[in-house]
Amino acid sequence: MDPTRFGLPSLFVRANGLTRMPVINVDNYYPLDQQCCVDTINGHTQYIYSSSMSWVHGKHAVKFGGEQRPFFNNFYQPDYPTGIFNFGKIITAQNPFGGNPTEQGTGLAGMLLGFPDSGQLNIKYPVENKATQTAFYVQDDWKVSTRLTINLGLRYEWSVPYSERYNRIEFSDFNGDSGITVDLSSGQPDLQALGLGPTRLKGTTIFPSSNNRHIPIDSNNWGPRLGFAYQLGTNTVARGGFGVFFGLSSATNFQYSGTAFRKDAIMHFSLDGGLTQYATLDNPFPTLPPNTVPQPQGKSYGKLAEWGFANQNDLGRTADHNSEVYQWNLGLQHLFPLGVVISADYSANRSTHLPWGGATRNRDVLPAGIRQQLVNSLNPTHDPANTAVSDLLASLVTNPFQSMFSGPGAIFNEPDSQYNNATIPLGNLLSPYAQFDGNFEGSPLLGASSWYNALLVRFQKRPSHGLSFEGNYTWSKATDYSSFGANYWIYFLGSGLGNPQDLNNLKAEHSLGANDTPQRFVLATVYDLPFGRKRWLGSSMNRVLDGFVGGWALNAYLTFQSGPPIPFAEANFRLAGGTQRPNINCPHPLSGLSLHDVAFSPDPTANFFNQSCFSDPGDQIPGNAPRFSGNARGQGIKNLDLGLFKDFAIKEGKKLQLRGEFFNFTNSVRFSTPYSAFQDPAFGLVTTQQNSPRRVQVAVRFEF
């Protein structure tokens, strides 16, 4: 639908050449025309070249070879290409600064007034990325004796991080010297008291060149492997192994160009925190000529690119360190009578140089020392109702960069930057990179690590008397500093739960991992029922009767698994640069009610969490809740799948099979973990089912 029919300017259509209504979000109402990336076009292509050779000599069987995988990422995804407007309650609250948005104001009133609290128009162009993975290996299986076999191996690999065909990327140099000194205090004593003054600004942008088209390569990826199998007795074998493995490059591809080659145009609807309106829906960029689309900068400002805006690059200047994974195991396997094999193994995994995730791309984070200084001064009692620190950070102070953006000595021509204004938020000046209005980003930090230890018991019975089964039991513990990448979108659903809390104190992030599963039991079995011709009961049964009662088989797949640990956060977190968590004030944060009890309770206050255990730590103060809590887990898995099969032997070489399969045979409900953002209306409530109800499918299979 053409937005100009509703009075919006044509710039929303011309920005990306798409005719569609903008996204309109109104608090407590369903979004209008909710869409992000419906115009995505991709042409991912990967080529694989590989070669291998085997050489057997005496007791040695040697394999060696290599492979290379060039990956081409041709991608176009204009997100919110015709704009997005967010109408919050705070605009019509009695006091936009100190009002409670849960009790005052309404987003619908803001929409009727045409006064959003935020908005953005994104202008994106296609990217053509290329990255390459290369590896060589050699392995020797050495039959030392009839009892002992040793496996020796070595693998060397490296990743060439992505480049862009037209060099539409850039690198953030967080220590780069801008060559410019600015008095961030503007000579004002109250700002000087906060430590502001003449500052040589660091933080620059580097553009690609013919010999600098990607970030440095991690070329030290040597992965030795060692394994052995030793026969202790006739029916007993000991096995073990150790290996070093490497994760893929964190810079394999990226869906957007560098910040200077795209435009994330912020609409500043207010310059004073919502008291008065500045931009309007029909004139979203007041500093530009009417109906003008903001344009990307490109390379026009060189190393000073994106001053006055957020600089959200994907790449930095440090080497792309591949994750290192150290794995080892040791176990025994024994063959018991009746064809039953049981093994017990200790398995461990230690990983280093893991990515912290997207949150750590931003380095323009308020330093912990300044934050603590403000808290000690303005809110020493940590009163949750005291918002003085955030209010001070949002307060407008003299803009020391204004002369660079407007006036006769201006070096930047960026009318849509709020650095043209006489005042900017104090928080910008207190951050490490004051020249940027928002984040200054690059490659994610790669210093996270993880531990995994497990006892694995496996058992198997070979088919005999119509029965066979296999299964395993795992007792384990997984801890890490970051669970980014571990079923991240499946579990977190993009909520931010589990993200780092204090980017100045990442050591405090150590906790259970998102996928920690202390216990898991799986059993798969097949049983041919003993009725019918050529079976234990009724071996001479006539064919007619056998057609009804003979030839039946039953299989079952049984799973028991512990529930996942729960991450907690504040619903309206007030911690600059991080995802604030609540304080947990008791050892058991659950209410004692099961998810089933909460879901079916007639009591509207029934809750999975003990809400009295939680409290707001206060404005700009980290909470004590761990990233994932071992004392609070979601519902585990208890599931049985059954299958019933009947074979009809038509004649030799031809068989008809009737299959009936029952998934979640007991029709047990497994509820989703309740939303765990403290002070959110949905906190601790059971609203969705995670598994599917019983499903039955019937099929006929003809073999010939």
C-alpha cells in the first residue's frame, strides 16, 4: 500500500524503491504492517575442492589430503525499507522524565498526535562477500599389535575472513588516532568535575585497499589428534582420544555493507526527552530540504567516517582468532551374554576464544568507574525509584562538536546528525568515543570460554528372539562465559535474555551454559511380536490367520531430559550498554508450583517464580542474578513415540507394510519456559506449549 495516500512523504517510497506502509508499533497493541526483511534476496554459493589419498604399509594405514571451500555470499536484505515508527506511552505520560510508563500515558494517544518516541529509515544496498576455508590433514592408523591400535593425526587449517567485491566494508580501529583534540567540557566547571576536558579523540575508520581487503588471518590453527583402542580381555576394550579442533571464522560473512555505505537514518522526534516535538511524520528530517532522502557517506570523510552518528561496523582490526576446542575422552566397553554391549565413557570439552556475541561488538560503553561515581553521588542507597543517574546521562549539555557540523568552519556536512545542535546528551561525552552518537562497533570480543564434563553410559542389544534395543544415559555439566551461538535464536527468541550484563566486567558472566542438561536418558527398541508363521507362537499358523495376527512389530523411542536453566533480566533494564539483571535474594527463586499447576490454576496470581525473591537493583546498577540460574529450570522432556508395523508377504520379493506411528503417544504437555524478565507483566506466567499434541500418521509401504 502506498504510504503517500495517508499523508506520508514520498521519501519513504524512494528510499529503497519499495512501495509499502511503514511498520507502526504502538504499546499494548498489535503492530501495523509488521515486517522486517520480506524483500530478502540471496544467492549463497559454496564450492568444495577436495582430494585424499590412502597408503597402506605394513602396520600403518595412512590417509592424507586437503580441501578448500570458497563461500560467496550475495545478499540483499533491506530491513524496514519504508520506515518504522514506535509510539510509546512515555510521550503522553504526565512526566516524560520521571513518569511511570506502565501507569501513565498511552501509545495510541501518541499515534493520534503524530508524535512517536522513536523512528528510523534504513537504506541498504546488496553485498557480495567472499570467504575461504582451507585445510590439510594426515592420519595414521597404526596397528601396533593384535591388542593395541593407535590413531595419530594432524590437521592444519585457516580461514580467510570475508571481503566485499566492491570494497563496501570498513574496519573500526578502536585505538586509532583521529588527530583531533576537543574540549569535551566546553570550559564548564560542572562537566570538568566529571572528568571531562581537552581530549585527544581516538577511534577511527579504515577503508579497504588493494592489499588490505579483510581483517588479519589467524594462521596458527594446528590440530593434533591422538586415539587408541586396547583389548583388555576377550570381551573388553579400552578406548580413549584427544584432539584439538577449530571453529569457523566469526567473519565468514555479513549481511550488510559497512556503515558508511548504508544509512540507518534516525528520526529525532524530540530533542528534550519528549517534552516538545521536533521531527514530524510529514517532515521526519527537519534539517534536510523537504522530502529529501538521507544518503550514505561513503569514503568522503576518510578515517573520520560516521562522526555524529552511530558507527556500527562489523569488523575491527584485530586478527580473526578461530575458536579453539580441546576434546578428550576415556572409556571401557564390555560384551555381556545375550549380545548386550555396555560402555562407560568420561568425555570432556574445553573451548577458548569463543565469541561473546553481538553485544560486545560495541566498545562505546560508559566506563564502570564513571558509572559507579555517579551512583555513589546521586543514589548511594540504591533506591530503585531514584532515576537521577539515567536522568543526568540523558540531560542535554553544550555540544563541543557543533562547530565541526555547522557554521563556517564545519568539516562535516551531515544535516541529519543531532551533532548539528547546540546540545547533546551528557552520556555521549562520558563514553569513550564521544564523537559517535551511539555505538562504535567492530568484531565481537573472542575471549569467552566453556567447560563440558560428562559421564556417558551406552548400552546395546543385538537382535535376538525378536528384540533389539540401544540407548544411553548422560550425566553432565556445561558452564561457559557466553552461550552465544548455542541454539541462540531458538531459545532466546531474540529477547536479549542471556546477553552480557556489564560489558566492563565480562568475568562476572561465568555461569551454567544455556544448553546445560544434567541428565538425559534415551532408549530406542524394536520388538517383533512372537505371533505368526515362523515365529515363536504359531509357527505353523495358516496363512489366513497369520494375515491378521502375525507379522506385527512394535518400536518405541523414549526420552527423559532435564529442563534448561533459566536466564533472568530486568524488563526495563537501566544499565548503559548492557542487559541489566535483577537481584535474587533467596536460594530458591521458584514458587514450588509446576508449570502445569500454574497453567491450570484458577488463581490469577499463580506464578512459576517466587516474585518475593526478586528485586530491582536500581538505576545503572548491575544485579546479582547469574546469567543462567541452576536453581531455576524450565520443564524437561518426558516423551514416548510408538510405532506399530504389520508386514504382509505377498510372494517372494514383494511385501506390503502397514505402518502406524504415534508421536507423543501419551499426549503429555510440555510447557514453554515462562518469560523471565522481572517486572514484565508476563513474568512467570505460563502462556505457550513447547511440544506438539499427540500426532498419528498411517502409511502403506510396498516393497518389490
